Amino acid sequence: MSIRLSGVDYVHPNGQTALQGIDLTLNPGEQVAIIGPSGAGKTTLLRLLATSLLPSSGELRLLDLQPARLGSGDLRRLRSRIGLIHQSPPLPPRQRVVTAVLAGRLGQWSLARALVSLCYPLDIPGARQELARLDLGDRLFDRCDQLSGGQQQRVGIARTLYQRPDLLLADEPVSAMDPVLADHTLSLLGEVARERQLPLVASLHAVDLALKHFPRILGLRAGRILFDKSAGEVSEQDLTALYANESLTARQSEPANPAIARPVRCL
């Protein structure tokens, strides 16, 4: 089931144009990183793919459906097939980690099952399995407010993986993680996309991580696609043009062990 955007524009209610003339096709199992300066439209593009926004003009097809032509019930069912990993996942502070992960399937379960699961987790082994892949299997019954920012990001990822979506989206999914965890997490997302034949689209500030973990790179600037190339074809000239007038510097989170630190090029 493919993803296709044809001539898509998006204009904010205040009249500001966020995206212009976006043409993009993704096939099952394809992995794409969106890079570009702040304000380029990366998050807006992801929100269109998540159907939280609809195009101002042009055509958007997701999983062989057109969101703009769906009624509320069909649109809700389509959204339950799309997994979005947030930069700051919306986790209730007092909620237990196991409950937060199982919430990934609330949109697919009956109302009765969803209500029961909120009070008594119905699939503890399933939640533990996804958390273990992210080295959080021992935090199953902790409260979310007892976790660090990077751990909360990983809980959000575990929730999305437990959802088992048909389309996987990620908005700065490793921004609060040290370089080693960021590498591990992006490798895992790529592995899941390949195993399940999911299209995976992620926005990343860290250019080096995008080039290392994603076969296809989309350069977005001022709401337009500046380039759409394989990672091996992206040149220094491409990056210079993409980040013109921006500071392209080395930045990284402080790792637990400074000996494993490595520079990550990003905004």
C-alpha cells in the first residue's frame, strides 16, 4: 500500500504557506528521512501524512485511500492504521509505562476492552516485548513521570510499535537520546519497517543520523522539496544549499560515557 502526494500545498489559517507543490511517492517498506532547516515544513508534512491536517490543494493518498474524501468513521479507522512517534510523547505523568504502551491499540479495540485495559493491563507480555527491544523491559510498572526525557521517547516508540501500524511516522524521535541510544533506536525502527514492510518517514535535525540510517533523503526548504536522493547521492553542495544562511554545526547530547561520544551534525 503506497503513499502519494501530488501537487500538495498547505496554507495555515493565518495565510502563511507551509508547503508548496509537494510531489512524493513512498512504497511499502521504503524508509525516508526528511531534513532541512527550522521552519522548512517538516512537521507540517508529517501532520499531513498523519491526517491531522488535510491539504489546502493537491491530492493526498494514504494506504490507497484519500483522507479528504472519507467520512468521520472511515477517517478514524485510517488514523488507527497510522503510527506517529512524537518528539515529546503525550504520556500522562501518573500513568504506568505498561498502560501507556498498551494505549497504542486503543483505536483498534472495542470500547469495553479499551476501558478495561486502562484499569487492568490486558497484554503485559506484549508491552514487555516492545519495551525490551528498547532496553526498557525493567520499567514496565514505573510511572511515566519517573522516566527521563529519552526514556519517555522510547516509551512513545514502544507504544507505536505495539500499535502495529501500516504506516510509521516519526517526528524527531531521538532528540532526547544520547548518540548510542539514538543509533540503536533508529536501527530498530529501520528493522521493524523492513520486517513489516511499512513505509517509514522520519524528520531529523541530525544530518549524520539521517544519512547513516535512511536509504532515501528528502531535503525540504521553505516548504518545497529541494532534493530527493539516495543517501549516497547527497553531496556537501546539496547540504550547503539546503541549510544556506543556517548554522550547520556539531551538536550532541551528553552521553552517559564520554568515551563513546561522537559528533552528530545537525542544526
